[in-house]
Amino acid sequence: MVVYVEVSYPKLGMMLQQIYSKRGFDVNFLYKIEKKFGKYSINNLSLKIVICFAIGYFLWLAFPQVYEMLVFDYVYTFGGHQYWRIFTWIFTMPGEIGGFTILMLFIYASIGNSVERSVGTFLYNVYIFGTVISITIFQFVAGLVTYLQNAEMYNGLYDISKSYGVDVYGEEVLAAMSNLGPTYFLSISVFLGFALVFADAMMLFMFFLPIKATWVAYADLLVMAYYFIKYDDWVMRVIIIAVVGNFILFYNILKKYRAYRRFNATTAQIKRRKEFKQKVRQQEEKYSSQSNITRHKCAICGRSEKDGEELEFRFCSKCNGNYEYCNEHLFTHEHVK
């Protein structure tokens, strides 16, 4: 139930801004961005990301040498100056090709669209692009630091691998990099977002055991914690930090932003209601100021509708011009030629 309070629009806006600024996050700034740039938000963003994954699978099967050029690897990125790898990781696979992976991609697109419909296209874009940008920046920094720690050795590895040709990773290495690569953790972030928005939704674990989405999210967090501890790979670790950190940020934004959006919608309703009442008053004042103007007037006696309710007025079709007469002079007047 929403209780409407008649307060001025600026006063309510200032009050809400003070409330949320005290909570440590200026959602008013994000709301202004949505009002200005929300029309450019990408609809069905999850489906478009799945298409990027599908392009990676196609390249993996048809052109493996091209696929290798998309994988982020700090030796080739910095040692070989192949800086496009910083961004092309979005086209790599989140797992080995197989029926289970394809099914998971369909589920990924479905639950992503459900989250988008629930929180809005703009806020879902903020979450997904926030995850993508965080992963890109974090793995770039971690890869650069790792490379600079022993640049001569990595340059030597690059020179050696270059002498063997383009296919330097091998199928097993590429599969391992895909299983625990950035797109794998990006897909996990979508499941975390779904569990946050639909905490009580039931999902079929192993396609037959119903389990709450919240527990699936807990399992994903435990798996990422296990990978963080087990593998001594700082690029993977910072990717996990980026995904979890962006999820926590989205959790804090979602709690405040939904309420702030409702408050602004209520404020807009109050504003529109006041503007409507003001227009009604203006029209009433306009008609009241024109109360002495009559709509009908007899061309012979000069009487109008205000001189009696029994009077009726008609225009004469035989007069040359627009001459109106009352019912007493309509048939007795001389026609104007």
C-alpha cells in the first residue's frame, strides 16, 4: 500500500536525496543517468552475450588458430603486444563444448532475461557491464603486474612459442583456460544476480532435485572460494574478486535503487496531479471571466439566452449573412438581401 502525501516536489526530492546520501551511495546520481541514457540500454543483453559465446564455440571448432588469438594471456598480450586480447575474452568459451554446456547457455539466457524484466533493462545493463568492465580491468592489472615481475623470462617464452607457429596452446590448455576463464565466472555472476532477485525460486539441481536459488548461489560462492584457494593464479583470483565485488555492489544498489525509483515515481505522480489541478483551475477561471459573453443573440430585439430559458435561437437560411433570430422573430423578420 502506498500512502500519498501532498508535499511540494522540490521538498520531497531534497528529503529523499538527504536520506540516501546518508546511506553512503548516491542513487540519485544513478537515477539521473537512467533518465538521460536509459533509452540506450540494450534489451535481451543475456541473449547477446550467449551469441558472443556461440561465436567462440564456432571459432573453436572451425578456426582454432583464430580462437587462440582471442584468449587473454599476459605473455602474448604484453610480450607480443597483442593488446586486443584485453577485450576479446568476451568471445571465449565458458566451458568445453557439449550438450550440457549448450543447455546451460539456454538456461543462462532465460534467467538473465528474467532478472532484466524484474530489475529493469538499465539496472541489468549496469550489473552485467559492471562485471565485464571489472573483469577486464582486474585481469589486465594482474596480468601486467605478473608480466613486469619477470618480463625477460616471459619475452623468452613468447619468442620460443612464436618459433613453433600460431597453435601454441594446444587443445587441452585451451579447454582448461575456458573451464576456468573469465566467461565462466561471468556466467556465474548471472546466476548470482538471479538468486538475489528471485531468492525463493526453485531450480532443478542435476535436472531432478529441486533446490532454492539462494542455495545455488551459496554453492557458486563456495566453488569460487575453492578455486581462489586451490589455484595459485592471480589472474583467476582477481577475476573472482571482480565478480564477487561487483555482485556485492549490485546487491547494495538494488536495495536502495528500487525504493528510490518508487519514491520518484510517487513524486512524479504528485507533480502531475498538481499540474492537472492547476490547469483545471486556470480553465475554470477562464470560463468564469467570460461569463458575461453570450452564445446567442437575436438580430431584431437583441435578446440572448440569458433573457429567458424559453427562448430559442435559429439562423435564417434566406438571409444573406449569419443572422440569428429568436423564436418570436424567426418567421416575422424581413430577410436581409
